Amino acid sequence: MSLRRVDGLWLIVERLGLLALEAFSPSTRALSIPALLIGATVISTSAIAHDFTLESAVRYAREHNPELAAARLRIEEAQGRHTNAGRLMNPELQVGASRMPGSSEGRLGLAFMQKFPVTHRLRLEKSISAAELAAAEEEVKNEERKLGAEVRTLAVKLLYTDAVRELTEKQIANSTNLAAIATGRTAAGEGNSTEVARMELEAGELHLNNLKLDTEVAEMTGMLRPMLGLLPEEPVHFTGGLMGAVSLPVANADPQNRADYRAAGHMETAARHGVNLEHAKKYDDISVGAMVEGERVMDEPAGIQRRNMVGVQISIPLPLWNRNQGKVQEATATATRAQKEKEALALNIQAEASTARSQMAAFARVAKQTQDVLIPKSTEIEERLREQYRQGHATLEDLLRARDKHLQLEREYLDSQRDYYLARAKWLAAAGK
């Protein structure tokens, strides 16, 4: 059982004890057993540990991260803009009335006006909003990609810390074993008490190093919980460990697999449509309407006469002073910039993937050489010197040097595993996974 699980269980027992004292104290006698049971239920629920593997943590974060849930609302915002885009302007109802003072003569008119574009402006507006909607969807996927990279990085470091802790425990056990051997030799008159004290001091220093690792674990876990959408008191535990180097990916990553590259493509499409839209805006909408007008006029000697008229009204704006040249220039520059940014992003994606793959290959070679060649040799040398030290044919210094070299190689193997998986996390992020 890991130290985190032991600490969690001890915390539960400690809190249950405090609740029991409060429940049976005179000041809270009314709560009694029900209060104890309710408190135990709350504590046990909040202290349930979440067990993750490297990839299950990524999936869990993408489903429960609160910032990502808020980012998904951008899609709803873009969908609303898309729904409202490409629509005709609302029609206008015009009413006019006039009357001659001191007379019954007057006029009343109604007109119904509707503006219509003479270009394909509405279709362009709809196309732009559709591209922006697609870009918003890809931007949210890109946030998922970046979140996955951050979670993978922290998970790798936590798994590495667990492995270092286990290695340190082995070192402590080794020091304890050497202290026992030195004690036996001292009792037989072949050694001295200094060797025993030296081994005990080393075991204490190693235990202190493990305690220092707890601070790093607390910091990384504190960073990881918000990403996973967990409360501050919820324990997090990783299983599976770093399983060694896996097969290397292909050398080149396809930029089309990256959400931010696809989003850049949609934004370039929107910018291209924007240039056409600004050209179309050079011609304002025409207004077409139907009008009905009635009037009362004095006609001697017949008196007041009523006259009704029906007509059509058309308003055509003339592009004489403003032909929208500045907006066209701005939109053209925006489209060119979007194209250049997309091309630069493609180069960066390929460079990131290539660099990460090269790092993976290098760290995999280091790990293989260390595990298959160097560690077995150092283990063999340490075992020989341990037996010679037990028989009195080798000094403690020789054995300690051999053991330090062996443990140093073990630590270098763990470091190469960590660096390999960190590079793998970079490659997965560069490949859009």
C-alpha cells in the first residue's frame, strides 16, 4: 500500500476519533450517535481516492475540467452568431399625415419599405459565420489538446516521483542490511561501531529525502486537481507506473491532425470571404416599397373631394464618394496575415513533432543501455563485494562505492524513463492527441 493511501486512512481514523469525542461530550450530547454517523459518511465520501493511469487522467480531465466546460460555451456563442447572420434587415412602415390649417383639406399616406442587397452580401455573411463557428469548435478541441499535455506532464512527474520513492526505500533497506552486517562483524571483533553508525546515518538521510519528495508531490497534486475538476481535499493516486519506452511514432506529424491548425484554416477561409464581403459592401442596399396615399381637397363648386393613390417607391444609393476602399485594403491584409500564420503554424507543428521524436529516441537508447548493460554489471559487482565484505576480504568503502554506482545507474534509468515520457507527452501534443 502506498504512503498516500496510508496517510489517507490515518486521516479518516483521526477525524472519526475527533467526531466521536465531540458527539459524546456534554456540550454536544444531543448529537450523539447520529452526528457521528453523519460525520463519518461525509468524511468517507470526501476521502475516496481517485485512481488514474496516465491516459485515463487525460480523459477524465477533458470530461470534468471546469475551464474547459466554460470554453465549450464559445461554440454556443458562435452558433448564435451564425443563426443571426445573412438575414435581411427588418422592413420599415412609414406613415405621413398633413392638414391645411383652417381647412378640411389634408393628406394621409402609408408606405411599406424593404431593403434588398444588390450583391451576394448576405450569402457571404453566412459563409463567414459558418467558418467562424467551425473555428470555434476547433479552438475548444485545441484547449482539450493543451489540457491533455499539461495533465500528461504532471502525471509523468508524479509517477516518476513514486518510482524514486520506491528506489529510496530499497536504498534504506540496503543500508539497514549493511548496518546489520557491520553489527555482526563488530560483535565478532572484525569491525567497529563507526561502520554501524555510518549506515544508520545514511538510512536516516535517505528517509529525509523521501520526506522532501512529499512536498513536491503536494505541489504537483495541487496543480493537478483543478485540471481534473477535483476538490482540494480529494486524494489523487496514479497506477501503472512508467512502463519503459514504447514504439516510436512516425517522423512527421500531419498538421491537419492539430485542432489549432484546422482552426487557423477556418479563420483563413473567413478572412477570404471577408475580402469579398468588403468588396460587396461597396454597393449599399436598395430600398423597394409600396405606398398608399389618400387626400381631401376642396373643388369648387363640388366641395370636398377624396382622392386615393397607390404607387411604388425605389431608393438606389450611388457609390460616388465612399467605395469602401479602406475596408477592402484592411480585409485583404487580414486574409494575407491569416494565411501566413497558418503556414508558420504548420512549420512549428512539424518542428515540435520532429524534436520530440528525436528526444524520445535518444532517451529510449539511454534507458535501454542502462537497463540491459550497465545495471546488470553494477549489480554483479555489488553482490561480489557484499559477499567479500561479509567474509572480511573487502572494505566498507569498496562496497559503498559499488552500491552507490549501482543506485546511481538505477536513478539514471528512472531519469531517462521520465524524460522519455515527457518527450512523448510533447509529441502527442504536437500530433494533436
